[in-house]
Amino acid sequence: MKTVYDVMQLLKRFGIYIYTKDRLADLEMMEDEIKELYKMQMIEAKDFQIAILIVRQEQNKYKR
């Protein structure tokens, strides 16, 4: 995983589609969903860490 698109593809594997026309809201929802998948042990720790890092980096771009 290297991009937000890759994170979206990870979520799609679990039937999770996120699009609200508000990029920042989308990123926040993605972060929440990633955390839930990790809590339910559906994704590995490495994938969780990388996905959260990518989403947070993208959030920082939009908050500036």
C-alpha cells in the first residue's frame, strides 16, 4: 500500500465503500473503518499501521 487509492481497495475487499464528496470526511471515515477491521482482527497489524499512516498523511495535506 502506497496511496489512499490502495487503502480504498483494502476497504473494498470487505465491502466498505466510502464517498461523501467531502474528502476530509471520507478520510476520517476510512480511519474509523480501518480501526474497526483491526479490532475485529480482519487485517494484520502491518496493514493497519500502513493504512493509518497513509490516511493521516493525506488528512494533514487537507488540513493545511
